[in-house]
Amino acid sequence: MEFSTWAAFFAASWAISLSPGAGAIAAMSSGLNHGFRRGYFTTFGLILGILTQILLVGAGLGALIATSSIGFALVKYLGVAYLVYLGVQQWRAPATPMVAARSEGPQITRRQLVLRGWGINAVNPKGTVFLLAVVPQFLNLKGDLTQQYLVIAATLAFTDMVVMAGYTALAARVLSALRSSHHIKIMNRTFGTLFIAAGALLATFKRSA
């Protein structure tokens, strides 16, 4: 991949990472509920989900999902169900101020946070279709595609690590200022609603988009 091509993709990657979506909601939700150090593990999962999507696209499975009505619908509604599930879980989360939560011990493991983030990005046909539409524009089909996909994966992973760190830190800072259980409950339900809304939007997504 030529430097000018990579530079263009690098700029596009920032726009991709900064755009609000289920990943940003998940990062802020984790920062809100677990603070920055623990909550940031969700970002590792989100990145693994992106890498999974790139692997599927590179292997040709992404095109199969995008063109098969049954495959597309299956993946889409798995993603919808998962986002709605996360929303319900967020709604039902205990309204415990961070100071009290730390004294009681972690409510969720780092591994669970990673798996949650992976599920959000891996089971998302919007990501598959997006990568199928965008990535080929930056590929040199006469060159080594494996190396180019590795560069693309590393670039997206880097920008997502930086952007999601910002989202997580922002939510963690808000959390540190919240001492009232009532305020915690409002924030939990706000993010729960955002997860459900993201699921509803995903349900309306079509292959032709």
C-alpha cells in the first residue's frame, strides 16, 4: 500500500472511529459502570470485533453474508438481540455509586468486558457491508492483499484504541462526580435506552444501504 493511499485511509479511520454508534455507547457505558482502567477492556473487545470483521471480509465470507438474504438476516437479528439484551442489562444495573462499587468488588470480569465488546462489533452486518464498500477503494489488487489487510486492520485498531479511550475516560470522569444513587440510575437507564435504540436502528438496516 502506497503511503498516500494509507494516509487517506488513516484520515477515514478517524471519521469511522469517531462516528457515534454501538461501539461508542459500549465504551461510555463501561467507563460509567467500571471506571477507566477496567472499563477500557471493552475497547479491546471492540477492536477484536473489528479484526473479526476484516478477517471475514478478507476471506470472502463478508460478501456471502451481504448477498445472502438468510445469512444477512441471521447475523443482523443476532446483533439486534445482543444490543437489546445489553440495554436491558444496563437498565437493570444496580444504582451503586463508584466508591461503594469498588468496596464491594468488581461486578464483571475483564474477560466478560472483552467478550461483550467483541460481540457488539463482530455480530454487526452494518460493519461488514461498510468494510465491503470502503476497504476495496484503498486496496491495490495487484499487490499482496494479506499485507494490505494487515495494514488496514492495524490502522483501524489504532484509531479505535485512541477514540474509545476518550469515550471511556469521558464517561469515567462523569461517573466520578456522581454520588447519588438516583443519578446513577438515570445514567444507567440512559445508556440502556441507547443500546436498545442502536438495536432498533440495526433492525431497519438493509443490504441495499
